[in-house]
Amino acid sequence: MQLNELVNRVFSADKNIRYVGIINRGPKSDLLESRMREGMKSLTPDKTDREFSEIIPQIILGAAERLENDLGRITYSLIGYEKLSLVFFKTPKYTVILSVEAGIPVTPIYERVRSLLELEQ
């Protein structure tokens, strides 16, 4: 599946998904695909988005991976901010980042997106 098609599928999971980013899981965390939902404006500058996307998932998931031997494989991580929630999904090939409107329950969105991403595992 092409990355732009994967992004479209993730957006189709819920109208409250604002942003989808796909990052290479390798020695270098390159941002491979990055898209805001049509009609939405980013809450952060483009430079901040790019820097965050390439550095933070590796830090957050890298630290959490230390517990995988005891707790099992990481499936996602969630950071809640006042203005939105960020969800990080770890697949063998990619880290997928979503931003979701603030105040929206993330669990149902997580379940739908997880099902979509299993196609990529």
C-alpha cells in the first residue's frame, strides 16, 4: 500500500483526526508522509512539526521499548495536551502519528486505526 493511501485510510477512520504523519522506523527517523486534514490549520509552525515528528517518537517509543521484554510489544502511546491529543502507533516499518481534536475520546479512534495499521505489519 502506498503511504498516501495509508494516510487517506487513517483519515477515514474518524473525522476528528487532524493530522497523520508516517515516520521511517530505522536508524534515521525520516518523516515519509505528513498531512493535515483538508480545511484544518496546524496549531504549530511547520518547522516545529517536522522537528517534533522526527525526534520525539524515537525518544518516547525508544524509552518505552525498554519495557517490551516484560510487558509485550508496544502498540501505541498517547500524549494529551489542552488543545489536542497525539497518538503514536508503532508498526514494524513505521511510526504513525495522529493528532486528534481535544476532548475527543481516543480509545475508539485507536481501535479503528489499529485495525487499519495491522495491514502494514
